[in-house]
Amino acid sequence: MNWPSTVFWRLCSQQRLWSVFAKKRGLTRKAGPPAHDDQVKRKFTATRPNQLWLTDITEHRTDEGKIYLCAIKDVYSNKIVGYSIDSRMKASPAVAAARNAIGQRTIDGTILHSDRGSQFRSKAFLRVLKTNGITGSMGRVGACGDNAASASSPHRAGQRF
């Protein structure tokens, strides 16, 4: 029988039948409000160590599943100053990476720039910044140049960092 495609799709939809080869749709989540103003204004330069840090979380696939790497990079030295690896993309890797960096470095007017990910807007992460005197900074929505700056160091622990 040669049915018009609209009839076929309507009948399948009513019976809740879907193809296993259906095209996967992208996420349509919107970025949340910034927790901090943009202190950096896309000028990713520093004149001294620990003046400006950049952070981001990347996903890496392994044979056992996904892992998430949160790394913090010092713009002046272009080195990773703190990192954390976790199996879940929650606030805990961001908090652990910040604590790792704070424990190894001297904090003096440090700005920590991130994207608007929920991990970097969490209460736990904001508390760590505030208690250690770090100024937070968040880029605007869709500013891929911000992530490019944090990912520009040599491939250290993965694809981006």
C-alpha cells in the first residue's frame, strides 16, 4: 500500500512508534544568569602570576564511561594550577579544582574567569571564591573565544587542556 508520508507519520505518532535511527536533537537549554560581571572583557593577558585564572570543564569518553576534567589555568604562566577529575558533571569537580589551585598558589587579587555553566554558578563554588578572596568573572553567552583561551595550552590531560 502506498500511503502519503503525512498519514504514515500521524499513525506512527498516535501509536507512539519512533524509529531507532531518528535524528537526535541538540540540547535547547539556555545559559543561566551570570553570578559575576565580566571582569576580563576578553583581554586574556596577565602581567604577573596568579593575576588571571581561566577554568572550564571538559568531557572525556573512556572504556568505563564518561569522566569530567575541570582544570584551572594561570594565564601568565600558561600552566594548569589546579584540576579535578570526576565521573559526574556537578559542582564538586569545580570546587575541588579551585581548592587544589588555591592550596598550591598565593592568592593576591586573583580573578577566576569561567563560562556560565551551572557548576561555576553553584553556591559551593561561589563560597570557595568568596572565602579565599578571589574575584569571579563570567563571560557573555556564546563567547566561544573565552573557551578557546582556556583551551589554548598544549594538550596536557585531554583534548582541551
